Amino acid sequence: MVVKALLVALVAFLAAIDEQTFGACMMSRPLFTGPIIGLIMGDMTTGIIMGASLEAMFMGSIMVGSAVPPEVYASSVLSIAVAIQSGAGVGTAVALALPLSVFLQMWRNFCYAIPGSWAGKQIDKAVNERNLKKANLLHLTVVPLSIGIPSALLVFVAVAFGADTINNVLNLIPDVVMDGFNVAAGVLSCVGLALLIKMMSNSKIMPFLFIGFIAVMYLGMDVIGVAVAGLCMALIAVNSMRFEEAEEDF
Amino acid sequence: MEKKEQQSTEIMTAKDYRSIFWRSFTIQSSWSFDKMMAYGYMYAIEKPLRKIYPNDDDFYAALKRHTETFNITPHVSPFVMTLGVAMEEENAKNEDFDTESINNVKVGLMGPLSGIGDSFFWGTFRVIAAGIGIGLAKQGNILGAILYFLIYTSIHFLTKILAGKYGYKLGTKFLENASENHMMEKLSYGASILGLTVIGAMIGTMVSLQTTLSFNLSGTETTLQSIFDQIFPGLLPLGATFLCVWLYKKNVKTIYIILGIFVLSILGCMIGIF
């Protein structure tokens, strides 16, 4: 059982860091991890079918912009393993993996906020010290490991000792903290946008920012539409630019 | 030596394209709420940058330029990466080059390319591939997983390869005549207008903050949010963003801003604001 749990945890680790390390190549989705977990747990067909059901269920949850979707990867690995282990149906297995999914989603947000931001500071420092190797190492390891290791550990414990073990622990986290993390995850992208605004701001062109904002909020345009409008405004502005010809010697 | 000089007009060799291609997979490896994919972008273009700037001073100055906040659909990222390389190459050749324009162009491309990339990859393509896969896998057929992976990956790889090629081609072609007619100034100015417009749109789409506060107004229960929605929808996301801009202008460190957001969010949930 321990060997099986270790292998399942390894798959969970790789799946959890897919967005970070493997460029969201989709090998982390339940449709793909299903057969692998099936193979490990000794029932490939069930693994494939479970993977299909979970994939259909999670179809809508994807990483777009910076909205963080419910954790699909490690928790669907756990769901499939639990389903094969206990012979429970899809619904029961998902219900058992749900607390983990909620927790890992929260954890992921935390990793983007604190370890991610910390790694950024350190990379800046490394570039200043002209230590490229260190910068690259920080870029490649900090966030993937801080997301991957807890995911793998929790999945390991759940498969080896039963999902109830961790569910009891995870239920100790107060709802207010969970809700607070979700609110924070929604707002936090404003930090990155604020950095860009601070860098680019020049009071002359600030009105364009508000035009973009109003186009979305009042007119309900999508980003592509706003970008096309922005391009037109940029062309108009550029074409009416005036240059002092004094520098050019005739 | 003479010959080498001639060749240096095409700095991107097959090897460099490959380097950018493979490295671009890790673009989200250090994703954070403040810098997003900045360092992933920097990591991807290191090899060609080194070629452009053999001198350490210039090389690290160039790397530093690429540590600014950046975010894009990962699948189309090589386009902006090789375009950035083309601009760095022009910068090395042309003394009048305005380095600020590099970041302006990057920011200007973020929104439009992500808009296309997100809807194409996440919205359309993955759903089609998954649909085919799920159909087969439901019957316990392993082909479901394999087909899903093959269909998705082939388009994913093809897009990345083509994006990389065309980013550089377009960049060099455009920049060839850039030194004439104030082209660079125009590009920089135009790109910053486009960039700011799209950032404004992104505040509306990426930042979400709503209050659940409700109160009794002459007998009827009203939520504060519905009043905001009537007067100025998106007041809270916009306010939060500009509060951050203000804090940055006061030189408050990123980590304190992020921690502050966590603390305020949790406190807000406790007293029922959010």
C-alpha cells in the first residue's frame, strides 16, 4: 500500500506543478492522470472511466487571466485513487477529495502571494548581483516546490491512511480564513496591475486607462474589443504627434 | 570577423528558437500576484540576449529590463519573447533606441494576445480535445487519454513554434526602418496608450471585489454593492488598484501590500463586509 501511495503521490506532485513547470501541457488533467492512477492501483479501466467523469465535471475550471480555479490536479488524482481503493462511485470519491481540493486551492493562492513574491525579490537581487544561475534556480524551484510538495504529501497521507484522516484536520481551518483567502485571491491581481500603472503612468495618457476600464464595466466589452479600440486610439494619437525638427541639421 | 558581423543581422539561429521554445514552458514557474510571468519571460530569452550583449554590463542591464510585470496566455508567449529579442537586437545596434519602448510594447501586446490565446486555447481548443477524449474514455478506452493528449499537444507545440518564428520576423522587419521618421518614439508612445487602455480593461476583468454589506433602507433590505453597481460599477476593484498604486508611490514594499490584502480580506469576512 505504501508503495502504491508513494507512486500516486508522485503523480499528484507532477500534476500539481504542470502549470508551473510543464507549461500547462494538460498531462495533469484527470482524463490523462486517470489511466496512470488506474495502472498504479491495479484497475486501469476504472481509472480511465473515472478520469473521463472528472474531466467532464471540471471542464469549466481552467486558469484564465489570474483567476485561480478550484484545484483539479492533485485532488482528482486522489479522487480516482480513492474510488478504485474503496470501490466507491464517482460522487463519493469526489466528495471525499473535496476538502483537499478546497485547501489546495487556498494553498496555491498563498504560494502565488508569498513564496512567489519572495522568489521575485530574490531573483531581482540575484540579477543585481549578476548571478544568473541563482536567478534561474529560484525561478524554476521556489513556486513549483511550494505547491507540489504539500499536494503530494497530503495525497500520500490520504491514500495510505484514508481520506478521513486529513479531512478531519482540514476541517479545523475556520471558514472565515478560507473565505478571506478567496476574497484575497480575487483582489490580489491588482498588485501586479498597480506595478504596471506606476511604471507606465504619465498623467497625459492616464485617461486611456479609464477609457479601457469604462469600456469593460459600462459597455460590457471584452478585452479583445478594448484592445482593438485601444489600438485605434493609439494610431490616432501617434499620427497627430508633432516633433521638433530643430535637432536635424539641414 | 567581417563575415561574422554580416551574419549577426540574424541573431536567432535554430538553436535559439529551440531554447526559447523549451524554456517558454516554464513561463509560469515563478508566477506571483505582483510580477506574474516576468521572470519566466526573462528566463526564456536569456540565451539570445547573451549573444546580443556579450558584455556583462549590457547583458545584466537588459535582463533587468525584463523583470517587469508581464502576463500572457502561455501558449502564445514565444511571439512576445522573440519580438523582445528583435527589439533588444535593435537596441544593441542603434544608439538612439528608447529602451522604455521595449516594455511598452510588451505590455501593449499582453492584453490582445491573451484575449485571443485564452479564448482559443482554454475556451475552444481544450474543450474540443477533451470532448473527443471523454467520449472514448467513458467506455474505458485508453485511446481517449492518448487522443486528447495528442490533439492538444500538436496544436500547442505548433502554435508555440509559429509564434516564436513570427514574433522575431515581424519585429525585425518593423524595426528595420524604425530609426527613420521618429518611428521609435511613435511606437513607444502608441504602445503605452494601447497598454494602459488594456490595463484599464484588465482591472475590470481580472480584479474582483464585492461587498456583501447590506442595510435596511426605509423598510427594504438593500445591499451596498447594488448601490455601487448603480452609481459606478467596479468602484471597488478600481479603488483597490489605485490604493496599491498609491502605496507603491509611497515606497511601501510589495510583501506588506500582499500581507495587508490577506489580513483585510480575512478581517472583512469576519465582520461581514465581504
